[in-house]
Amino acid sequence: MKTVSVYSLGIEDYEKTWELQKKLQAKRIDGKIGDLLLLLEHPHTFTLGKSGSETNLLLNEKGLQKNNVKFFRIERGGDITYHGPGQLVGYPILDLNFYKADLHFYLRNLEEVIIQTLAFFGIFGEKIEGLTGVWVNNAKVCAMGINTKKWVTMHGFALNIFCNLDFFDKIIPCGITGKSVTSMEKLLEKKLTREEVEVVLLEKFKKFFEVELILRKNIEELKN
């Protein structure tokens, strides 16, 4: 069975993690490392995908500084989104040649991982035709955007557990008007911890990607 090393981290700087992802993707392409999954949170950050429009960012430079939020243009697909504390971000670095070299397959599997995670907590998540991510009652609860090189993935998903949804008012999320954003905590009207959600998510990831997960602690070994 295929194995995936899992690194569960704390709140990590976006730019440093972005650079780490690029290094790990290159190493995976060269066969120097195996498949892995980074799970973490970020400080307040907006990221704009390669197909996005900067007009969907509703703050100027002064507004970004006032709200203590950083902004990056990156190489993933999709438009603009928010990352922040209370959001579980997952970055799978997978060689799809060992699964199925098909981006539709990969994204649908990621969506199913999130949908089944939500179902465990009694939340009915669904896909919307023509849109990525996972939705509940027409509100996005999990954003997705990926990049691949030679079928090796980077970037991934961002599941809103208990993040500050006010930051989504400062952008047009994913460049889509007429739809809102929600969180698991808002939907359930009760407190959740990242840890309890993460345990379930890993079980669903294991099931849908048909892998064995190995929990790792020393992220420093990947940085060399």
C-alpha cells in the first residue's frame, strides 16, 4: 500500500510554507522524498490564484497593513481566498502517477474527504457544478486550489473550522458574487477544536486515497 507522511504543524508563516512546498514538490519530482501531507494554520493572509483578478481584493495597501493581513499572488488555480487561525489548511505533496494522473480525480477525492469529514459532525456538505470546494446551503466551507508539475501536487484545501469570517468581507471570495462563506463552528453553533476535526479528516484521507498514513514530527528534516 502507498504511504503518506503527515506533518501536523501549528500556525506557520504563509510565505515560508509556500517556499517549502515548492522545494518539496521539486524533491518529489526527483524521487528524493515520498508523498506527504502538511496540515497547518496561517496568520491572516490573502492569496490570489493565477486565474484571479486583483479587483477581488477590497483592501488597498494601507487597508492590508491596518488589518495586519498579508497578500500574495501565487501559482495555484482559482481566484482569491483567505487563510487564518482556526482554519485547517492541507497541502498534499502527492505524485499522481502513483494514483491516477487526472486532476478531476484528484480534486473530486479531496472534496469527498472534506464532505465525509463534515458528515461525521452532522454537516451536509456538497459540491456545486462548475465550482471547486465544498459548500453548505450555498455557502463555501472549504476552498480548494492546486498546482501540479509532472503530476506532483502542491497547494490544496482550506477548511473553515472556527476562523474569523469577517476577513472574507474584505475580498470577493473565489471571485464569486452572490454566495457566502461559513465555518463548521457557525453551522453547528458550538465550539470545535482543530484536533478533533483533524483526526477525522486523516481517516477520510486515508480511505479515499487508499494510503497508509505515517505521523511525523520533525519538519526540519524536510527543509534541508
